Amino acid sequence: MSASEPRNDSPDDDPLRYATDYHAPVLSHNVQNRLVTDLSGRYVDATLGGGGHARALLDVLDSGGRVLGIDRDGDALAAARRRLADEREMGRFRAVRGNFGRLKELLEAEEFVPVDGLLLDLGVSSHQLDVSERGFSFQDEGPLDMRMDPRRGLTARQIVNEWSEHELRNVLRRYGEERRAGPIARAIVEARPLDTTRGLAEVVKGAVPPPGETKTLARVFQALRIVVNAELEELEQALAQSTKVVRTGGRIAVISYHSLEDRRAKRYLRYGNFEGEPKRDLYGNLVAPWIETPRGPIEAQEAEVEANPRARSARLRVAERRDQEEVGPPAPPTS
């Protein structure tokens, strides 16, 4: 199959086909149809979660197809291994613990290079939000943690209680795109110490007018979570390594849930860099390691959004790896 072949993007009859109590993957039908180019190929789900997308990929691959999953969350790995126990026994699936920012190193250690397809489904899983002890949700009482790998690293509690007002304001503006970052940061500093998600939520609500409280809370918690898990740095590292692990003609699929992620994915898949600066040959043609297929994001159909509201903000971008010597059409204006 090639980038020019038509794809079946008609609505999925059952958008929750691959959902479990752990997580409901979004756009799985589109991922199946657009990521797979070789039914006997090797595919990587670098953000494994509960194994929903891995299950979807295995369902369309033949007996020779293989899927390797990567996740830094031990709960996710355990859930996926249980779900795909039969596929593990048949040698069609295996999972490793690690950060997808170390993509090349992890795949080389597993002797799983090159690959035919790479999936990055970004953000937080339903399970992580639902388990209050993980501290990801502002709707439940829990510790201010937010680590995807609970074994190590910075916690949200450290940021909230130890970082300066200036640093907090920058975090909320940069990673939450929150216009009330100043008053919120000031209120947090004045309310210290803060130890729980509910305590932080009450402080935030007290610092902003009632309309839009929920969206403000979502942006604040998003900002903290991104910093705790170095999510944007990990994403850039994974994208930069993708050209070293995906074969020519293979594909990458990236599902993002907010503009900070989507902007990085779009720029890298369109131009091969994160600045959005096109590189041209002597004839003005775009030179880039990927070609989008299609150009622009794929969004969930209405039926999937109704079944799984999280799908509303999802944006899927797919690109095909091309030879470094190939050139594309003249580059359009950057954005």
C-alpha cells in the first residue's frame, strides 16, 4: 500500500470496540486503516496504555505481524499484558517499560528495528484520571503526584509548594495557555502548603471568576502534568528519533489532545523540524523526511465523540517515511 491509495475512513460501526475499563482508545479505526502498510510488518505502540490500539493493530495484521508496546506506567503494562496474553504466547506481542523519548534505544535493545509503523497516542489515560491516588484529576481527592512513572521524578506537590510565583506563572502560561496565570500563581503561593488535588482545585477556583472554572482547572492540571512528566520534551525526542526507526515507506501516526502537542507533531511531520521552517532544494521544492497522508489532521466522527467524549479534542496526523533524497512540492506558508 502507498500514500496515494484511498483509505476507508468511513465511521466505525462500534467506536468503543477496543475500550475496556482501563481506557477507551480514540480513532482506532483510522489508525488501523492508515498506519498499516504491511500486514506482516512490525509495529510499535510507543504509548501502550491498556493495549487498546495494540489490540486494534493485531486484529488487522496477519499471523506474521508483530506489535511491540512501550509504556512507563507499570499499571498500563500489566493491563496490556493481561489483555493480550494470548498474543504474547504466540509471539505476536510484547511490551517493555520505558519512556518513548528513548525510542531508538528501546527498540534496538529489543532488536525491533526497522519498523513499518509507529504510533504515539499522547496525553493521559482514562485509568490514570480515574485512580485518585495518582493525582491526575481535579475532580477527586488525591495526592498532588501526577507522575506517569510513580517510581521516580518530580511531583506536582514539589512544583506547587517549592517553585517561585514567577516560575509557577510561567508554567501555567506556557503549558496550560492560561491567561489568568498571574492571579492563580499568586493564590497558590499564598495558600501553601498544598498537599491534595482538591486543595489545589479550591485555591484555583477561588482565584478566577465562576464562569469557566472547569476549563481553567483543566488547563492548570494539564500544565502541571506536562512539566512533571516532561511530556513535550519526550514528544520531541520521539519524533526526532522516528526517522531512525521507521523504514522508508513506513508510517507514523500521532494522536494529540491539545495545541502544544499538535503544533509540534504538525511541524515535524510537515517540515522535519519543530520551528516550522521549510527546507528547500535549489528548485524551491520542500525537502523533508515525511509526507503527510492526508495533509492535515483527522478528527473523530460524531458517533465516536458521543460514545467517548474524550475523542472530541483528538487530532490524528499520519505521515509516510520517504527517502531523504526525495523532494516534495514547494513548501506552503508556515503556521
